[in-house]
Amino acid sequence: MGLWLISTDTLADSRFVISPLAETTAALKALERGTPHHPGEHAWLGVHLPAYRERLAADPLTAQTIKAALGPTWTADYLTPTPDPDGSQSFEEELEEIRGTRPATAREDLTLALGGPLPTALDRDDLPQRTADLLHWVWTHTVRPDWDRRRRILEADIAARTAQLGRSGWSAALDGLRPGMRWLGDGRLRINAYDYPPRQLDATRLLFVPVTMKGGWVAWRPDGSRHALVYACSGVLAEAGRAHVPESLGALLGPARARVLVLLDTPKSTTQLVALTGQALGSVGRHLKVLLDSGLAVRRRAGRSVLYFRSAAGEVLVNAAEDA
């Protein structure tokens, strides 16, 4: 199995970060896959897939490059650079690393991803530029217009997992992060079920990078200075970003407060609610106080976190508004 052996220092210095490039690469994979994993992806593909296919039809060489890069069992390494640990890079800054890939390195990575010889048509030097240009198109047309909402969902996932880490340790925070992934204890993290040699992670930066699309991958720098594990954020949180607020409920409570109540279908912290709604912390706090005082929400402490969720009366109100 794919096993990472993580030293205590590496684990203590690990962190969750947001990467616009990782989100764009996940969107690229979804467009190449062409089939949705949840209703939100279905609507998104309906809007963007025709234009994406038209873009590739006009540029068959780039289409062949991307098909090779997203190989049958492995993604070409140059397509998935690890982000900076501080998560401060812009999309353009991250993309420059792909543009700057040595042509020979790109060809080697594509050969590995394909698991066989590189097609003659791809024996050329402009593959990194073509890859970067397509990623820029995906970002500009399909991700950037919705980036503020996506970022709130990613921040909410990080808040939830960080709280879970504080309450229950690494096992609870990392188990199920990706299909087949499991924290085995004693510094052992099973990445997947593939029969790869164990990988020692010592004197490196370990990053956990959420994306809103289904799927994920692992990446590392050739010098071993950074390792990244990209994972699909919690389905509950991903769908929460699209939560529908009934018009009648918004008229009764006000749209902002109604949205908070709708999101409390599962327990959430104020940090998560701020990330999901885009509202200020003070505004969320005021909405929660009104919902608590009116008996529409309740709260409970979980370790160092306080979680809020709908009361029975809140459930009745939301369900009645949805049925109206």
C-alpha cells in the first residue's frame, strides 16, 4: 500500500492551505471526466463543458497533452506543483511554476503518467506552455467567476478539520480524507491501497490542500522539501455553499439570518458559518443570538469549540418554508 512515514516534527509543522491552482486543476479533471459526482457538479458541467470541449477541439495538440497528463493511474508531476506553505500565492504566481517546467521534465512526467512511450506528436518543447495556457483558460472561465464562494467553502472545511484535530487528534482529522486513506498511528499514514514503497517524510513541509471538486492527488517537490495531499472537501460543506434559502423564510427572518438557520442542518461553529456565508463574525454572532433566544437553534460544546444547530422548532420552520 502507499504509506507515508511522517516524523513527529513534520506532523507538528503540517498545515492546511488553499491553492487556486489546485482548485483549477481539480476543475480541469472534472471537465475531462465529463460526468458529475453531485448535483452542483452537474449544473457546473452543464454551463462549462460545451465551451471546454470546443476549446480543445480547436487545439487538438493541447487536448492530447492533457489526456496524457491525466494518465490512467498517475497525474503528470509537472501538472501538480506543491503550493507555498503560507498559502499566499495568487493563481498566476502558482501557474508560473508550470510555465517554467523544463521541456524534458514535462516529457518524462508525461511518459510516466501514460505508463508507456510518449506519442510522437508530443515530442516537443512547448508542452508546459500549452498546459499552462489551458489551465489559465479553465481558471478564467470556470473557477475565477465563482472563486469567492469556493474559497469560503474551502475555508469552512479547513475550520471543521482543524477543530476536529483539536478535539480528537490526527486519526479523526485524516481518516477518510481520501478514498482508502487512514491514519495508522505511530507516524504512519496510509495514502491509498496501491503497492508503492513506503515514503519517509522527514525534514519536509506537509500540506493538506482541499478542493471543492471530487477527487484528489499527492504531490511533492523533487528535492523533498514539500509534500502535499490534495483532497475533496467535505460533501456536507460543499453542498452547504449551494444551500437554498426559501423565499418565505428569508422574508420572515431576513435573508442573512435565514441563511444561517438553513446552514445549521448539521452542527457548525461560528468560524464555519463565517466562511460559508461570507458574513462578518459580528453579524453571524448576532444572528445566532437571535436564533438561540427565539428557540430556533441550540448549541453544545465539543472540546474547545461551540457548535450550533437547529432545534426541533427550527427544523419545523425550515421544513414548512421549503414545502410552502
